[in-house]
Amino acid sequence: MSMFREHWIGGLTAYSAFFILSLIVTIAVSIVYNKPFDWNPTLTFHPLQILGCFIISLLFGLWPDVDIKSRSQKLFYSVLFVLNISLIVFFQKYLLAAILGLSAMLPILSKHRGWTHSRVSMLLLPSLFLVIPIYVEYPNWMNGSLNFANLYESLLAWEGLSDSLRNSLPFYLAGVIGYASHLYLDGILFRSRNAQQRKVRTN
């Protein structure tokens, strides 16, 4: 099995196991304690959001290999190219396009299995799903313009911020789980049997 196929299957398998376990716990607690099914912030019941979480886990399961010539690199840089062109031509977001282009260079500048294969990156990169909604939906909060003069509006904004973070949590977890599956299969997160066998074959 190629590493590309192994990693995308690993990302889907890891998130499937998490989703099924979380769903079982959610249903069991809801029945036993008479709670609504949406008590669990790690899970979403919207079909499109569920599909999105599986896709995110798959993509993050492939992402770390962008630092080397691979099918993962070709996939992600094709997507980034289209996104960058769209930001420039259709949305005139030149600063965002420049930031995206500069960020896309970072994996190429690092060595293989460098920062893209670190546990810190596994936790930080998916946090974009938490940061972006805050930046987009709460410019007043980000600029610090909320104050005691409009305390009621400030409290509503904080409540909305909490809801935004809660709604983003399933996507963040999907990214972390997909990323973790890649590091596991590469023998970085923990020592997997497949990684040990590959290490023996290469020595």
C-alpha cells in the first residue's frame, strides 16, 4: 500500500472511530440523564458538517507530506494555487493572497519530517478553524472597541463568541485527529508496527 493511500485511509479510519465512539457516548448520556443530543461539543449532527469533518480529517491526514515531492504536495499546492488566484482575481484580497503564498513556501523550506511532522503543529495548525470564525465574525471584539459603555452588547458578543468556538470545535478535532493519524503511521506520535517495519527495511 502506498503511503498516500495509507495516510488518507488512516485519517478517515481514525476519525470514523472517534465519531462512532463520540456518538455512542452522546446517545447513552442523553438517554440516561435526559439531556438533549447537542450537549456534546465535539460532535455535530448536521449532515454537511459531518461530511466536512471527515474531509478535514482526510486532508490533515495527508498534509504533513507537503514538505516533500509527493501526491499530497501536488494535491495541496493545486488547491492553494486555485485559492490564491481566486483571492486575487475575484475577491481582490491581495494581502490575504500574499500571506497565503508566503505561508505555502514554509513547508518547502523545511527538511522532510521537520516542523510539518511535529506534535506542536498537530495542535496548532487545525486551530485555524477556531481563529478564523472569531476574526471574521467579531471585528469589534478583535479591535477592542467593546467596552463598558455598551456592556449589554459586549455580553452578547461574548456569548456569540462562545457559540462560534463551540461550533468550530468539531472541525478542530477532526483536523487534530487526521494529523495525529499521519504522525502515528510515520512512527512519530507513537511507535506503530508499520513504521517499525519500514524502519527495519530501510536500515
